Amino acid sequence: MKVFALYTTARVMLFLAVYGLLWLIFGRWLEWDAVTGLWTALIAMMVSSVVALVILRPLRDRLALEIAVRADRAKKAFDARQRAEDGG
């Protein structure tokens, strides 16, 4: 679960960095209200998602591997319990 927390934190921090950068760039020219903030958040979400595909790939691969190992372990335990139930 440590990798999950690390990956999630990295994604949130990347989003906040992109949002802050967009706010710094366009803050002088736009009148800020709830709608502008929402549009900025949506754009930041799209940009940070594309950037995360490239930058966070090693961390995402580690997370996927950890999930696959856990799923395999759970499947083996389930199969063992099912065999024990069928045999008994």
C-alpha cells in the first residue's frame, strides 16, 4: 500500500503544480470566479494526466506489479479454500 499512497500523492502534487502554474500564467488576464476556477481545474486535470503518463510511469508500473501480486495471492487463497470445502 505504500506504493499506492506514493503514487496518489505524486498525482495530486502534479495536479496542484499544473493548476498553480496555470493560475500564475492566466491570473492577470482572467477575472477569477467559480467558473474560471472550474475550467482551470479541468484543464489542469487534462494536462497533469498527460504529463503523469510520462513522468510517473515507473511508479505506476510498480503499483501495477504490487496489485497483480496481491490479486494472485488472493486468488490462490480463494482456490485453496474452495478445494478444502469441496474435499471436506
